[in-house]
Amino acid sequence: MKTTQRSRAKAVSWRLLAVVLTSSLVYAWTGEGSFAATVGLADTVVKFFIYFGHERL
């Protein structure tokens, strides 16, 4: 049985990897670090909650 704590840990580790990838790709395309960080952060916030909800279902 999966616990809430395990679901949180998995969501956090996945989002850390994803934010690095997303920010890197946006930076490579635009060359703008501030914009890349903003996109990476927004992506992380939204997808963290979506992933967590998915895991709990």
C-alpha cells in the first residue's frame, strides 16, 4: 500500500528532475535565464499537484 509520504517523495524527486530539464530547454531556445526560471517554476507548481493527485487516485 502506497502512503501519502511516499507519493510526496516521488512527486518531489520527479519535479526536481523535470524543472531542470524544462528550464534548460527554455534557456537553450531563448537564451534568457530569467524567463527559463519562470517557466520552470510555473511548470513545477502546476505539475506537482497534478502528479500528486494522480498518485493518490
